[in-house]
Amino acid sequence: MLSVKAMNRLRIHSSSISRRLSTEIRIRLAEPNSEQNFLSLLAERAGKRKHCSYNVLDEIDLFRQKTNQTPSKSLYEASLHLFAETRNVSSAERLWERMGSDNVSPTSKMFNCMIRCYSRAGRLMEARKLFEKMKGVGSVKEDGYTYGSLITGEGVAGTIEGVFKLLEEAKLKIDPFPNTLYRVALGACLQQKKWPGCDRSAGNDGKE
């Protein structure tokens, strides 16, 4: 006979499996009958930062077939957000190309998600190029989210001078300036222990 402790472990494990199966069955078998259902599903995955083991691009094609609708900008934004949260650069790039074939003009949120995806994956060069492209599009505008993503990318790449350059640029470009960018910049610098006054040999706070 199992002990109470073993029974509790089994109950927790079974509950976890049940939740995973429920989500998997809903994703794989439930055909979305409206775009709102699909958007809710993508948001749920992004919130849990699940790895994109499911082919969202194929699901979008299935959505097209079942609803005979062209995906809206909201659906593209939600998909790119999911890819950004899971660092799925290849799927994000494929979706970005598909947007062009669907004559979808990128919104600020789409640019931000793509820049975040590149930055979190350590693809700083691509993030910078897209940022420059974004600046040339009159219908979109960079914001705190844009700069926060780029600052994160600079931290991942270890280019701390880039962190401070972006921080100063953001102060000039964004009004009102979001103070959360200071926290993002601090986090990026502390990865390399290069915040002003921080000494590698002295620990994170720079004190002896």
C-alpha cells in the first residue's frame, strides 16, 4: 500500500499530466471556429512561454481553410508575440515573409515582437537592422517596448556600450520616458557586471 506522501506525489503528477493532455488535445484536435478562439489559444501559450513544438504556421493555414478568412493583423501580432516569447526565430521569419505575400503592413507591435524575438535569441545584428527599418516606416513609431527589447539584446551580446547608447537615445525619443527601461538596462549590465561602479572582483554591488 502506498504511503500518504507517495499518494500525494502521484496525485500531483496525474494532475499535471491531465493538464498537459487537456492543453495538447485542445491545440491539436480542436479546430478553431473563430479567430478569437485562436487568439486566446496563442495568448495562453505565450503566457506559459511554451516551446513552439506545435506548428503555428500550419494551424494558421488550417484556420484559413476552415473559416475562409484571411488572418487579421491581430492574429499575426499574437503569433509573433508567441514566437518572441519562445525565441522561435525561424517561425517568426517565415511568418514575417508570409505577411508580405498577404499584403499585411507591419504594425508597431509586429516590429516590436520581431525585434524582441531576435534580441532574446542573441541575434543582435538582425534586431538592429529591423530597428533601422522600423524608423523608416512612417506609420509606426518606436516605444519603450522597442528600446527595452534592443537593450536586452545588447546585454545578451555583452555590448554594454550599446545599452547606454540606446538608453540615451530613448530619453530623447520617448516622451514620457518609461522608467522601466532603467531596470531593463540594469539587468543587461549586471549580466556582465558592468554597471558603473560595479567591480567584477568585488561582487555584484561593487563593494569590497
